[in-house]
Amino acid sequence: MIAAAAALAAASALLSGCGKAADKGYVAFRFANSPTALSLVRIADELGYWKNAGVRPEYVGPATTVPATQLLDQGKVDIATGMQSDNITAYSKGVKGFTVIASSMLDLPNEPHMAYFVKAGSPITLKNLKAIEGGKIGVSGVNSCTDLVIKRLLKSNGVDLSKVQFVELKAELVAPALERGDIDLGVFHPPLVGVLLTQKSKFTQIATSFDDWGELGGQAPFKASNKWLKAHPQAAREFVGIIAKTANWANEHPKESAEIAGKTTGYPVEQTTNWHYAPNALLDKASLNLWWDLVEQVGEVTPTWRSVKIEDMATNAYNPYAKTADLLDSQTTNKTIITAEQNSGILNSPLVQK
């Protein structure tokens, strides 16, 4: 009963503040925000990019018991982020009231999407991953990036996955569990990666997601409710432009962006790390499509999952730095920061009319 009451209270909070800010001269977007998660929206806030913009965030949530895709579909939030695997799952279940409009993180050796840590002194290493057999791995979500990528890395190194137990824990509980010895390996995102790297007497990083998928990254793109997009297309375009500007700034200023990441998430600023982001927030097919192969190799692709097409949910139509609404083939052609807008308005795409 207490849980049900809390869920109702969260839903009520999400429904409040539904865009009256338009009367103040700007369009508001309700952003599904987690206080301990990295966010380009919040980094843009710290940089002052929303201050005089025609579109500005209203932070709501986090509604951890309700998927962001469902909240977008129901019109309870306007913009959110989340792993592409979650978006595919939502579409496969008929939850289609959202569109992917801007890119997010990629992967670099020194700025990985995820990092894998063991207790200091553990025999488990990248060259000896079979030592995890008979042990436990802490992940923050099943069938997510924390679960699937480490499974493929283990499998490709000869580990029998049937001999490994995967334990689902809240992200902030993985490190304590590892320190206590409740698990033998933990999967972490920034900003916690940097925090653990400073505690060498307790934890040792043995690998990163770059060791599995290289620069592709796992893409947790920005997605917007179709209802909000239809009502505020120009605001959506300005939103994507600010996200692109913020991503480019973060890539050029990794130390400063990591410090802001620490400030906005509450972790020690001198210890935190940030992600590397897709330049210009442009979306591409390769990093969004990698999930099908990933799940087929170490998960389970249902017929409805496989029927989802990336072009049915993602577009560059709202990106001022895109020449066409089409998705890039890959990020290999998107290495240069673009400073001048490449179009004068919303680009032509069937998704714009949804």
C-alpha cells in the first residue's frame, strides 16, 4: 500500500507543471531527471545555455518504477534519455508515443561508457576473465547495457555464462556490494568510474566497454513525446541545438565537464568522470542498431523485437546541424564540430508528422 501511494504521488508530481511556462515567453519541457545520473541537460544548465533560450527544462522524477518510454507515451514527461535497448523494447510492445531526436554518449578508451571493477587483489583480469566462473556480477539492469555488454565480453573470452550469477542492484549499491564481497565484479557508469579509480586500495578496473564495442558506444539518446514535438517543433529544434552545443563543449573540455558532472550528481568533483558524446548530437544507424546483434549473441530477441526498425523511431529532422533528416550511417563521418547551422528549420521526415 505504501509503494502504491508513493507511485501515485510520483505520478501526480509528474503531471504538475505541464507547460504554463509558455506564458513566460519560453516553452518548458518536463525532463525525467535522476539526481545521480549524468545529463547534458543539467550540464547545459550549469553553462547557462537555457537561461535565455526559448525552451527550458522543468526537472521531474525520477520515476524509477515507470519506464521513461511509458511516461513519454502517456504525455507525463516531455523529454527523457534511456538506453536504445529500452526504446526497442517499448516499440516492440506497442509503446510508440515518442521519437528519438538527439544522440548521446559514444565510447573512448579514456572516456568509456562503462567500466568493470573487481576488489583489489582479485585474480579476475581482462586476460583471466574465466576466473569469474562460479562468481557473481553486479549490474544495475537486466537486458541493459550493464548486463549485455559484459556478457558478450565474457563470452568472447571463453567464459561459460551459465557458471556466472548476475545480480541486479541499484547503481549506487554496486560499489558497496563489491567492497563487502557480495559480488565479485561490478559494472559502473560515469561519474562513479572516476570515484572508484581514486580508490585503488579497494577497487581495480580490469576492462571497459571499449574493450567490447570500440567507439560505437551504447547510445542512450534523447527522446521526446510525440505530443510535445507536434505542439512545439521549433522548441524541439532549439533543444537539440543546445544539446549539440553542450556535447561539443563537453568533448572539448573533458576535465571541466567532469567537474560539472560531479557537481550535478553530488559526487566529489575532483574524482568524477564524464562520457564522450556524439559530436553535434547527430544520430547514426550503427550505434543505434548494435543492440540487435548484442541481444542475439547473449540475450533473446523476440519476433516483435526484431520487427522494430530504427528509422521508425529516430530522426535528425530537429537537429540544426543536420543537412538531412536521415540518420548517419555511422559516427565515423561525424568527427568535426559544426558551428554553423546546416538548415533553416525542421527537416522533412515522416516522423515529424507523428
